[in-house]
Amino acid sequence: MLVPRSSHRPCAPTIRAVHTPRVQIHRYTGRSVHFNDRNYGFGTIRTICRAESKEFPQESAEDIKEISELSEAPVQYSKEFVRTRLITFAGIVLGYASFYLTRNSLTYTAPAMVADASLGVSMTDIGALTSLFPIMYGMSKFFSGVLGSKTSPRFLLAGGLMATAAMNIAFGFSASMLWFSVFWSMNGMLQGLGAPGCARILTSWFAAKERGTYWGMWNIAHNLGGFIAPILAGTAAKMYGWQWGLFAPGLIGITMGILVLLGVKDSPESAGFSPVERSDSNSNTASTTKNEGKKESLLDLLVNDCLRNPFVVGLAVTYFFIYVVRQGVTSWFVFYLLQVKEVADAGAASLRVSGLELGGLFGSLIAGKVSDILISRSKGKEGTVGKRIQVVIVYTIGIAAMLAAFAATPASMGSLQWLTVFMIGFFLYGPQMMIGLCGAELVRPDSVGASQGFLGWVAYIGAANAGIPLSMVVQNMGWGAYFSTLMAACGIAVLLLLPMTNAKSYSQNHKTM
């Protein structure tokens, strides 16, 4: 047992920890440090020792080693902290999945609308509505991300969800293309409010060593919402009329938005806990006091933390190419199977590409977990963002390989085609999830929303380029050129990522010494 030394040695590196409920008292020679840290359970020792002298007595070397080992011990969170965090995490997963219900409702309601002669809606009209949506959504990702840096992420998520739900309900009460266009455009503008809020909450509640795992788990909200949307909207429209294809997602969205408001907490600090990570951005009180009056504008956050950060810009350009591939796969694979592989009908073709979302679910989870394992093994000596980038590179190479395999699979081997599509989804959703995570970790907490908005905006520019441009490639040069274009996009993405394999996160670059 270590004992306190005499008081003439200020902050000598010896320590005795006395544990009491929610209070850990650390006694250093000459002074005592008392703090209340509700995050951590009994048995966890957190050391705070700022030496007033850089030279320690020679005989304290063993004590220094003991303290170092204690400070690197695994953190055990209190039950209260774990329960609050679990409720918050479940809230953002279900909340963001509900965004997909209000986002995809028209897709599965459209056939019933076209079949209703009283509406006079044609396929061309539906095409116009579906073209408006990504344009408005891309703009929304940018502006809501920047705005979200100054807004409570809980209110951003819940308010955005309830607003999109209201647009779905208003759409259901409409009966003309004018109002259909107005409400669906507004729905697109509001859809971008979901992801930035979730990103800020995730980076606040989960430390770097576990963030990849939980970010990957949150990412299944995409797959969960994408799976439920056709069942909910399609079934409701078929059984009760096309209006209920919009009403049902809208009512669920409003209900879930209220639950998010009640259950989700913005950050550990807002719930009365200490932050999960400490950096000079939240612990250097002198600096905070000095700059208290200098509040940065939304534009400053975007320019200083995103546009002037070469890694964030590089990730944005990479995201462009990843989304060219993602949208190119989801938009054109069914047509490829019908025209080249001569699959019997659209239903059979859709069945063969149904594994994309399922593969994406597993790919996201595994990518996040693997990156966390690599970060844990590095013990903080290497860049955490760089470790995640290494996983993204491997996944991107996997996308290209599976695209080549899909093109080479004979039409008669339907099961093998399904499997290759599953693997394309596996490799594709890993980078789609991880690039957003890396962008969040590269900037300070206040700028997470801005980084997500910027990345999302560039990503949807890439998605837009998978529409008409890729259709022209197919029409003028054939399907072989289509696959070559997608694989070239993967190659460019890898080249853009290579300089980032040692990148450090914001918290690593600003760790309290």
C-alpha cells in the first residue's frame, strides 16, 4: 500500500485512493483533490497529478510506474450512466430509422397513387417528385449540419422527425401536383436534420475506443428503416388507400419524435455526468474563461474546422465517389439484371438484389468493431482516425472486387448473384458509415454537426451524378463501361484515403497533458 509522503514535496507521484459513493478522493503529498465523477463505478481509479516540478525524486520510480498502470486500467461506467446512455442510444437508433419511414413513404405509395384515376397522377409526375427530393435533401444535409452546431442535437433530431412526419400527413391530405411538389420538397429539406444530431450525440456519449462499434450499431438504423418502410407504407396504401401510405409513417414519426424528446440526452454533462473524454477543449478552464466572450459563428465553424482541414476536405471528396458507387448500385442493378442477365421480371430482379441492405447491416457492425480493435491495440500511440481509414481502404477494395464478381456471375446462378450483392452491401456500407465517423472525430465537438453537413452535402452531389451521367454512360458505351466507372470511383477513393492512414483525432491532438 502506498502511503502519503511528507508535505514538503508538492504533488509527488504517490497516491492512495479512498472510494466512497460517487466520490473518489485522491491524496497527494501536500494537498488533496476531491471530485465527483458519476460516470465511474467502484474500483476505478482516475489520477489527477499536475506536477509543480518536472523532476521527481529518484526513489519514486516504482510509484510512477504503479500510477501509470492504474491510469491505463479499463474504465468501468456506473450503472446509472450505462442506463442513461443505453436509453439515449436506443432513442437515436429508432429516431433515425423513423426518418427512413417518412423519407421512403412515397416510393411505396406511388403505385397506388398512379392507380387512383381521380388523382390523374402519371409515372412522369412521380418521377418529377422523386427528382426534387434528392436535390432538396442534399441542400438540407449541408445547412442543417452547420445549423446543428449551435442547436441542441436532441431538439434537432426530434424536431426534424416530427416536421417530416407533418409533411407526410400534409401530403396525404393533398390532391394536386402543386401541393404534392411543395410538401415533398419540404420533406426533403427537413430530412437532413436527423444525421447531424445523431453524430453529435454519439461523439459525446462514446469514447474513441468504443465509438466505432456503437457508430456501426447506430448505422443499422438505415437498414432497419429501409426494411420496414416498404412493409408499412406499401401495406397501408394497399389496404386503406394511398393516403394511409403517408399517414402511417407520419403518425409513427410524430410519436417517435415525442419519445426522443423525453428519453434522449444531448451529452453526459447535460445528464449530470462527466464527459467520457477529456481534452483541453473541456478542461482548460483558463483558456475557456479567456475566450468566453468570443463565440464563433456558424460560418466560422464551417470554414475553420472543415474547409481548412485537409483531412475533412479529403474525406468529403472520397464520400463523393463512394456515393457515386452506392447510388449507382441501388439505381441500376435491377435494370442490369433485366437487360443483360435476362431475368424474367422486375420482381425476380429485385429479389436478387435484396441482399444489399442485409449485407450492409453486417458490414457496418463489423467495420466499426474492427476499427475499435485496431485502436485498442495501438494503445493511443497511433492516430485513431488513421486506423479507421485503414479499414475503409480494405472495404473499398472489397467493393471493387465484388462489382467485378457480380458482372462475371452467369445469369443462371441466381443464388450466387444474391450472394455477391450481399457482399457488395457488406463492403459498401462500411465506408459509408466510417467516413462520417472519421469526419466527426477530426473536429472539435462544437463542429461535429458542421462536418456532417459538409460531408453529406458533397456525398449527395455524388449521388446525383449516379443518375443522368451514369445513364448516359450505359446508353453510349454499354454496361461494361458502367462497371468500369464504378470500379474507377473505388480506385480514386482509395488514392484519396492513402495520405490519411496516420491521421489523429481532434481529442488526440488536444489531449490534456
